Amino acid sequence: MVKTSLLTQIEEKREELMKVVMHNGMTSTVTIEHSQQLDHLLLQYQRHLHSNSAN
């Protein structure tokens, strides 16, 4: 359940980031904030995978 939810959030954030990049450019503050949010989701997903593989 957590894995599916995280994957959905990651895909949604990735799509949102692409729209923000197209509208604001790669170096805008808004783009960087969205990129950092995506990074956070990816890190959560990796931690989830790692914790499940350790069990």
C-alpha cells in the first residue's frame, strides 16, 4: 500500500515538475522547490524499499 501510494505521488510530482519547468524554466525558485519535493518522495521510496529488503 505504501509503495503504491509513494509511486503515485512520485509520478504526480514528476508531471507537475515538468509543467513547472516548461512555464518557469530550470533555474526558477518554484522549479527548485518542486524538484526538492520530488527528491524527498524518491528518498522516502528508497528508504521504504531498503527497510522491506532488510526484513
